[in-house]
Amino acid sequence: MRQSQTDAARWHAYRQKSKARYISRFLAHAENHRLPEIDHYSALAAEQDNLSFSIQAALEKKNDEAATRFAWALGNPIYGYLIVQGHWALLVELLTRAVAISTDQHAPEDTASLTQALGIVKQEMGNYPEAEVLYTQALKIANEANNLQGQAATFHQLGRLAQIRGEYGEADHLYRQALTLEQTLGNDIGIIDSAHQLANLAFLKGDYNVAQGLYLDNLERSHEIDYQVGVERTIHQLGMLAHTRKDYETAQTLYLQSLSISEARNDQASMARTYHELGALAHEQLEFERARKLYQQGLTIEQKLGNTAGVAGTWHQLGILAHDQGDYQQAAYYYHESLKIWSMLLNQGQIAKSHHQLGLLAYDENDFTQAHKWTSSALAIQEKLGNKIGVANALFHLGKLALRKGNYREAALLYRQCLTIEKAAGLVENAQITANQLARITRVQDDLD
């Protein structure tokens, strides 16, 4: 019996040493391939099972040093291997442990950085309330330590949350606070990231010329320092800008360039985002089956990642697809399901879009009372957000409603307001459609007079 117990103890000790060596080996592999470069991602992907096992072993053994080093090597929430490859659940577990370790070790700068990183992952997963709590904690720690880099990074993320909620003025203020600190520190990537978000704000507000100028400046900066994350997302946004202006050929080219970069890095979240936009592009060109296939490709990735916001966005698009094909019941289902998620996430811009689509659906079902209710709600939100294009779209459809009821003067007033916005935004095709509607009303009014 004594011999058996001794053998068991030796076997246990041997296994523990083997596990420790295993962790050490793949920790070194992770640290040697921590850069956001294609060959590094490929080297890590080739050892994915071993890396996952090693991380779990470090967490189970409470090997604090190894867990923390894995978090720093693989846990960057923007371009780190785990976020890019879509291993979000494992990343949350790893960062949560790393935050606890750094807190116990009284390392405030590490705690602030890791807490903020965890917040970014939560935000990507659509858990905005928890992300805000984590950002607030990170900012408090950074302020107490006078950590300017931590302050800048957290202002940036709080700006993203404000933007999602439609608080564009607050978002602008936070991004500019971050940008000022990044410029003081001479942090090129931080400067690019904050400038990118300011460009996104201009885009959301319909200031397309301003947005385009900022995107092009940022693209040049990203190329100068070979910042592929910045290159990919800026090309994607320029594609969205061309898409919005109905320059479909340019949009397609830019989306495919963006997708090529994402696929080379196996950046799952970026790939899903681009599949979604390619689906919308095919949809607008009436290629319905191609659109459905692309939407489903994006949706599969979003569901795998646990990205609630991404799922809601794709359901919304599938609703529009069903709507355009005359399946109003299916369209209503998708619209309401996506609206539930946007309401839970407090995303005012997307809530407005859902209300707008529900207004269009009610109009097509000849329920003009509901159509006016939903569209007026969308207009009120878009006006509050300062989203000029959203306002123009709502005004156009309220004009259609007024025209349907024979209220020609009201319709003409609404179309004129819409036309002014569209011309200022450089939306040539939209402006022409609105001008044609206005011309028809004028002719009818002349006949009546």
C-alpha cells in the first residue's frame, strides 16, 4: 500500500512538471508571436489547441505569472490573437483572471490596462452596461496613478459608448480629450484611433465630405506606420461612404479590399462586418439570393462570436430583405427582434433605423396611422442625434404619407426640407428623386389652382 501511494505521488508530481513544461513551451510560443502580423497569427493558429489547453491549465493551476503573461501576449482587445480569431469566451476568462492578479499585486497601471481591455471585449459582445462599469473603474485607476496613456485609452472607449447611445456631443468631447493626450504622448496608433472615431461621427451625422477627408488622412497615416488594423477599417469605412452615395462599383472594390486584409489576418469580427455590408450592397442591386447568402455568412460568425449587436444588425437587414420580397410577416418578425436588442443596448441610432423600417412596412400594409407613428418617432430620434441623413429619410417618407392623404402643401414643405439636406450632403441620386417628387406636387398644385 505504501509503495502504491509513493508511486501515485511520483506520477502526480511527474504530471504536474509535464504540465508546467507544456505551459512554459506554449507561453514562449505566444510571446514570440504576439505582433499583429499575418505570419504571427498563422503561427499561433497552427497551435490553437495547444494554446487553449495551456491557458486553461495556467488558470486551473492558478499559475498567476503564466496567466498574466498569456493575457499580455494574446489579450490585446484590438489586434490581439484571441479577439481577432474570435476566441472571446476564453479571452474574457483570461482577462478577468489577469485583472484579479494585478489588483492583488497592487499594480495600478496593469490593472487599469487589463480592466479597460476586458471592457472592450464586453463592448464587442454587446454588453454595454458592463463595459461602461469597467471603463469607469479603469479611468479611476488611471487618474489616481496619473497614467496619461490609460486616461487617453479610456476616454476613447467611453466615447465609443456615448456614440453608440447617440450622445454625439459627448462622444466628440471624449474623443478630443483622448486625441489631445495621444498627441501629447506622441502615440501614433492612439492618434489614428481617435481621429478615426471623429471621422465616424462626421459620417453618422451626414457630414460626408468632412468624414471623407478625415478617413483619407487616417489611411495615409496608417500606411506610413504599417498599421494594418487602421488600414483595413478605414478602407471599409470609405466603402460605406461610397455605398451611402450609391457609388456601388467603388463600394464593392473597397469592401473586397477590406475583406482581403481581414481574411489574411483571419479577423473574424471584421470579416463578419464586411460580409454584412457586401450583403447590403447586393441587396440594393436586387441580387436577393446573393444578399441572403452574404448576410448568413456574417450572421454565422456573429453568432459564433456571441456578438449580440452584430446579430441584431444582420436580423435587421434580413428583415429589409424579406420586406422587399413581399414577405411582410417575416419582415415584421426580424424588425421587432432586432429592435428588442437595440433597445436593450440603448443604441439610439439603430432604434431610429428600426422605427423607420417599421414605418415603411406599415405604409406598404396601408396602415397609415402606424406608418406616421413609427416614422415620426424615427424623425424625433434622428433630430436629437443630429443625424442629417436620418432626418432627410424620415422627412421624405413623411412627405409620401402627406401626399397619400392629399396634403400637397405639407408634402411639398417636407420634400423641400429633405432636398436641402440631401444637396448639402452631396447625395445626388437621392436629391434627384426628391426633386422629382417636388416637381410632381407643384404640377398638381398648379392644376388645382
